[in-house]
Amino acid sequence: MNCSKLKQTQVEHLKPKKINKLNKIDDLHIIAELKVFLDFELAVGVNELSKDQQSRIMEAKAEYLNSKDFDDSIADQEIEKWLDGKLYGPNLQMRND
């Protein structure tokens, strides 16, 4: 069903039916998944960025706009190091262990 084409009257008609169906669900896994979905869709604390995240996004945007990027081979090397657990933290510093 294409939600963007639903009219308000159709939505009002469907809501009680869907709420009734939801009330009958006993499976905790399904309830937990529905909560995650609804929290995301309703943006209940899901999309809030920390100051550090906001700062890093702005820094990355500035780097992109100033063409301060690197080629795929360097990016692949950094990703491989990160995946191997050799890098950590927001600036991907080398681990000493």
C-alpha cells in the first residue's frame, strides 16, 4: 500500500484496525522491533548528534568542499586497519596494544 496516496479519511479508517491488531501481538521480539521502527520514524532521540559528531560532520563537509580528500587506495587501507582493530576513536588513532 502506497502511504503517500492515502487520504486522511482512509488513514482514520485504518488506524483503529491496525491498533487493534497491534494490541493482539504477544511476541516480545515483534513488539521490540515495532518500537525501534516507530522510534526511528517518529525521530524520538534517534537522530540526535553529539557536539563531537556535529563538529566532525562540519569538518568533513569543509574538507569535501575544499577537495581535501584522498584516493580510494588510501581509504581502503584506512578501512582495513580499522576493521583489523588497529585504529580506534574519532580520529582513528593507532592502538598501542
